[in-house]
Amino acid sequence: MPQTISGMIVALSPAPNSFPFSPKNLFVSEEGVILGSAGQPGTQGEPSRTAELKNGWFGPLPPPKKPNPLDEEVYPLSLSAIHAKLWSKGTQVYIRCMEPRLRHS
């Protein structure tokens, strides 16, 4: 019999006057979703990180539409490669910082 994975959809979007990022709709289960930077190099054997609507990788914002040779991609969020883990249990959603230097005991 196939196993059913239960979870929920969590919508992440920037609040007004906060750091801009592309909105996300993530399926979150007990297994969890890693949130991190798509621009960070992965470890050996890790799949490439491409920021998409339905994954936890955050990529740069495209440069403004006005062409300017000095414009570059902008990483508005300061995220490490593996920044946080988001998971659900029942009707609750949890987030854990994965940064050892920022975690509190």
C-alpha cells in the first residue's frame, strides 16, 4: 500500500518595507524543507540549487528593467547555504535555525 505523506502548504512572501524576495509556496511535512541560498556552492554530490517557487532555495532578484552595465543580480536576503529548516507536525509549523553560530542552547 502506498504511503501517504501529510503536510501543508506554507506561503512565504516579503512583508511591506522588508527585504524583497520572490514569494514561495512550500509543501511542508514532518520531513521538513531546508531554506537556504541558491547562490552558495553545494557540497560534493549535492544536487544543484536552483531557486524555484516550490522549493526552499532563495536566489537573486533580477536587475532592474532599465539596462545599466553596472547592474548586477541582487541577493536581498543574507542566507547561508543551509540556513533554516521548516517542518510541520499536525497543524503546527516549526522553523529551526541551522546556523551553529546563531543557535541558542
